[in-house]
Amino acid sequence: MPNNVTEVPAAPSEDALAHFSRRLALETDCWDVHDALARGETDFVVLDVRSPQLYAQGHVPGAVNLPHGKITERRMTDWPDNALFVVYCAGPHCNGANKAAAKLARLGRPVKEMIGGITGWADEGFAFARGPEPGSVMDVEGAA
């Protein structure tokens, strides 16, 4: 007797491969971003697209604050045309990263969303930086 999991059959393997490969081309996660940053592999730009106030309270170390509403062609000239941007916002309940990713894609810029956003970063237990610029690192509980 089918249940809610098996009632609809799984897709053929080639369809699943295409689907999940496509997702990986558009998304990354907090663990992979943290691992790359910890290794000094900074061949991408992390953009925190939340407000400056939220950014100052705590952000991914090394992230640049650029609210999605301020992403313009002129502003993006600060980076090479082929720079990969990894965007994040508050988390799964926020679509700011989607708005930023759409704007960057319209400008012809390579972009991935860091799924989970700042909520996912906290859930993983990773340290935050605080202040108006990438600054001192604090742990999840807020102690510097």
C-alpha cells in the first residue's frame, strides 16, 4: 500500500542528477562557505544584502554589506566582471537574497545564494563578525 513518500514514484536517476546539479549551480550552503573562508579560498565575494543595522549586529566574517536595493550596475564596477557573488539575507523566511541574486543575474554577474542565510550560519554554530565593516569576530553567544 503506497504511503505519502512512495505514492509518487521517484524521478529517473538522470532527471534527479540534472535537478540536483542545477540546484548546486545556483546555491551553496553555510558549511561550504565557512569551509572555503577558513581555508583562505576567497575566490568569491560574500554579500550580506540585509540592512546596515542588521549587518553591524552580526555578519559572516569578511562579508560586504550591500543591501539588495542598492545593487546597481555602477556599484558593481567595484568588482571584476567575472567575480562570483554569494548572497545571503536573514534566512529561509526572507527573500532578500533571491532579490539580490536576480539583480546580479540581470547585470550578467555570476551568483549563488547561501541557503539558510544568517539563521543557517548561526544554526551551524559559526562565529560572526560585528560592526559596520568586516570586523572583530564574536562567537554565536556574542562574546568577542
